[in-house]
Amino acid sequence: MTDTANPKGRPRSRGEDGLQLAIVEALRDGEYTRKQLCDKFRVSRTTLGRYLEQLLADHAIEGVTAAPSGRGRPVEVFRINHSVVYAIGLDVSKTRAIGMAVNRAGVSLASAEITASPGSGAPEDLLYRLCVELSADLVRNNAVTDWMSFIGLGLPKPMAPGQMTVTGMPMEMAIKFESMISTFWDAPLIADNSVRMAALGEARSGAGRGGGNQLYLRISRGILACSLIDDNVDVGAHGFAGEIGHVRAAGADRPCHCGKTGCLETIADMDAIVRGCGAEDLDGVIAVLTDPDAAQDTAGHYRSVVERSATATADAVAAAVVLLDPDKVILGGDIPIRVPGWTDTFTGQLKKLVVPGLHDDVEVAVAALGDEASVTGAIAAAERLVSGHRSTLSTWRDHHRGT
């Protein structure tokens, strides 16, 4: 009988988190014999064999016969099976969907991106189109999906705490997403909020790499934050941690879609900046700010709107920095990445507001992975949860159906 919390029957022990990943890291750089791996990691052939066997069973690596360097018999060497998909990451927002398939070494084997105008389609429509495009790219690149380990999905909605799975949604929607994706690929499906996925992606592979305690902030259409400690995302008691866009901002008096008045988002997010400048869209704001021939009064007004956004956001984040004491503050989203002057103003204001001598060395960095942050984080989150004995959606669904 298959263990539903461990559908592939993998050996789960402390060693897998270290030794199996270490084997993969070593094979990324070249081929190794069994003896070379034993010597490198100072383990017995029996211990090594247990993890090699699982990697071979998953087709993550392959063993091939190689000629000896000198006299003697041919030897078996192990290497990454580069054409086999290890995991797929998918991320869906209101206007864009992006996907990527990677092998066990983390190398991209296929990718796809779908864009749509705001309000032109439901997330499930974008997701379906994304799966079609990604599936086609996998075929074009001769990638093998038969032994995929898991699929990570980022969605533009809050998820239940401690359940970075599709089970955080209403059951009907959860089954719809699982059913749709399962028509393309057969693997455990793990989902969470896109911002958390992006935060984890940046912490693992982007601007936050190497930092212990981090605060990730996305300023785009809305303002969201995410706190991480050693790659562990804090979701809060009810799954809504990080809604920093709905803290009260000084001088803000505009009604917010959340039902309150004067939220940070109403003066600081993308829509607030565009509206405050009187521009058609964010590209129009950037065009004026980067045009040396723009009318001085217009450019000055645009700069004041941007400065207000950055300053108000820094005011809110400074309180979080004092409370959480992060090593790094990572800034993602269209505003800090694309709008001239925003990040510099934010950083200067933040440094003024934190406690001197206590938070002087907090680092502010702009996100490095762009759109790939969420899909990279989706893969990392799914890997962690599948390895951590969490139930898959199928297990949860069958339980609630009474099967």
C-alpha cells in the first residue's frame, strides 16, 4: 500500500535533506563514480546506495559505463539526467501567467508566458492557456515528464495558514485546478499565494540569497509583504500575514477597496501613482520621469507623487523592521524595479526611521529574479512540502468525498 503522504515511497530521513541534495549538487558539476561519491561525502557504499537508488528510480540521475582512465575494467559513473523534468512551477496573476519546468539540477527545460489585459479572463482561463503553451514547449524540447516529482502553483489570493496546498481554497475550486492541471501532468500539486512564492524564490536564488531573516515587499497593484526566517514563510494565524498595504498611512483619506479609509495602497501602489500623476498608465509616468525635455512643472508633480509613495511605504516598513529585525528588505514589483527614484527615496526614508545603532546595517535590495521569482519559489515550496510528509490534494479530496 502506498503511503499517501509520501506517494513515491521515498526514504525519508534527515539524510535526504543533506546527502541526497549534496549528491545532486556534486553531479551538477560533472560525473562521479560510486567510490568518488563515497570518498567525497565520507559515507559507506550502503548509505550512499540508498540515496543513489532513489535518485535512479526517479530518473533524476543516470548511471553510464565509462572507460577507465588507465588500465582496468570500465566503471559506472553517475550524472544528472538532463532531459527529465523534476518539477514544474506555475504562477498566475490577474493579467499574466508564467510557467517553467526544471530538471533535478534546476536547469530550465521549458518555459511559457501568457499575458492578458485586466479583467479579460479568470485565473483558471490563464492557467489553462499557460499549461497548453508549456506542454507544447516541453514537447519541442524533448523533455520527459513521466517521472515528475511535483508541481508548484502560485495564485493571486490568500491561502490558509500552514497549508500551502490547493486545499486552502474552497473544495470546488481546488478540484477544478487539480483536474485541469492533471490533464497535462501527473504529479502532486502544491499551491500558495504568489507573493509568498516570490519571496521564497528570491530568498533561495535571488536578491535574498544568503540572508537569514528577510522582509520581502511587492509594490505593484496592491502592496504586500512577507516575512521569512531561514526560508520559512510566516503566513500568520489566519493566512493573511503581510497585508501591509492596509495599514493606515499619514495624510491618506481615500476609501480603500478593503472597506477602510486611508490605507497605504490608496497613496502608494501603482494605481495610486498613476492616478496621482494624472497619467494613462505606469509607462506614461516613467516616460515623463525619464524625459529630460518634459515640462518642469509636470515632471516635478510626478516626482512628488512618487516621493509620497516611497516615503509612505518606508514609514510602514520601518515599523516592521523595528519589530522583526530582518537582515534584508527585498523590494519586488513594478514600482521599485521600474519607477526612477522610488527605491532611493524609500531607502533613504527607511534609514532615517529605524533605530540608530540597532538597524543601521539592514540591507535594502531590489528583487533580482523578476517574473521567475514566483515560479522558482513555487518549485521550492512544493519540494519542501512534498518532502515534509504533507498530504497531497488528492488525499484531501478523497477524504472530504468520503472515498
